[in-house]
Amino acid sequence: GKMEMLCPEFIPAVHDLFDIGNGNGHEIGTNSNGSRNFRQRIILGTIPTPRYGRVIDAVEKVRARDDIIVLHVTKENRNELPTIISNIVKDSIDSNSIQDGSGLRGIESLDYFLYTRPIGASSVNGSKKGNNKSNRRSREETTNTHPERADLIATPRPCDPLLLKHVTPKILVLGETASPLPTNADLSYAERSMWIVFGTIFGIDYKPMKDVKNITDASMETFTKLRASVLERGICIW
């Protein structure tokens, strides 16, 4: 969640927890043959998906681990998935497959729900029937095709603040998430729903475009007029 991401100790603690589950740090004794014995764990968690093209590096680094599986939860499958996951966990515990190193039992039943967005990419592409790629394969393809993403440093550039240099700022409208910078910078934030509110205030009817690439000349003219009306009054947007 957002508050956890603001805590500097949180992400390192998450990785430490995964490392413990891997047998990298939580020794609980030795086996009869003298080998070291580590406690293995099944960890369930949730992670956010990109909004408005914003990719969170810390989340991508968790996704990039080769010891996790990421599933795409939707309104259509959210009632079905808990039962499937619960059965896998119970079977794995009962069969001791986690402790003996053989992994989760029945994990193939999750193939349909795998989350297939490439590591570091901003577009969300959930699993669809006939396109079930494992997270590991996505990681390998992304690294081979885009080696510059190996360290998760290639993230989309966000829009710059909207303001007029000759107008003294009076109000800052701050969005919870960033917007990706479009090819035409004049269309920055054009997809945001806040313009509906501004349109009502200033008497200008503008409907935000989900894909600014398809914006019409008429919509462009309306947006330019509305944006000017907002910024001329000292309202800044970021």
C-alpha cells in the first residue's frame, strides 16, 4: 500500500522475509546428517499495478525475483482464486512439499491467472487464455530484449507541473499518481478526470480522453481553452 511504500524500512524487510523463506538467513538447527536446516515459508501478499504509466521500481524489484509468482486478480476471478490458492497451500503443507524442497503442489492450476506484464514496462497486460507466460519467462524476455531494464531504471517520464510563469501561483492541485508525459506536451494531464470539475466551474464542456493519441481537433481546442482558463487564475497542476 501507499503508506508502506513511504516507510524506508518496509521494502528491505520484505526482501529479508523472502530471503528467510529461501533458507538464506533463518537457521533452525541441523539435520541428523549435520547439514543446516532452514525453515521454509509460503508468503501471500498484494502489490499495486501501474496507474497512468507510473512504474514503482521497488515493486518491480519484488516482481523480478525468481522465487515468487504474481497473479492477476480481477472482478471476474477474485471469488474463484481464494479457493484455488487455499487448496494449493493446504496440499503443500499436508504433503510437506515446501520443506522437502519440491515446491508448491498443484501450482499449474494458477497458469491461467499469471500476471504477464514485462518487468519495468508501464502497460498492464493481464493474463489471457492462450497467452499464459510465466513470470520467469517474462523476466528473461525483458532482460534479453531490453537489457537497459535489467536494473529497472527505464521508467516512463512523468508530466511536468502545469503553471504559467507570468501568473503568481495561488492553488496547487496535486494528483495522487503521476501522468506519463505524452508526445505532445501540450496534452499533459489531458486524460485526468479533474478537468470535468474544472469544466463545470468555468462553463467549458470537456470530456477527458483516455488515449490522448486519438484526441480530435475539437477536443484539443476545448482542452487548450479550459487549461488556459485554469492556469490564468493561478491554479497549478502536478
